[in-house]
Amino acid sequence: MNTFIAVVLVCANAIPIESCSDDRASEVRKVRVSNELGCTNGWQEIISRTDIGEEIGKTAYLKTECRRVKEPQ
């Protein structure tokens, strides 16, 4: 069975979206979810409660990714 890792990257506005990656982001949040829909839900609320929430849309943006993880058989 496959599970997914939901990833939210916080990148500075100066970093192009296609270059925003784990190593270039100022913050990376990851959580295991059971399906692809779980990758898209709840991040806005989580980020808005952090110190960086004020910067989103001003000096930084969020990029979300959904990464498939194969479970050991």
C-alpha cells in the first residue's frame, strides 16, 4: 500500500517557484498522510499559526508537494 508525505515549503519571493526545494526553502514541514487529498488540506491554518504566517504573501510564499512513499512489503 502506498502512503504519501505532504510537504510544505516556505520560500522567499525572490526564489522562482520551480527552484523552491527542500534545500532552498526557509522552512520545510512534512507529515505522512493516507492519500493525495491529505496533502492539500489544513496547511493554511497550520502556517497561519506560526511566526512565518505574517510573511506569507508579503516576502514569502508556500509551495506544497505530495510525495509517494512505498511501504515495505
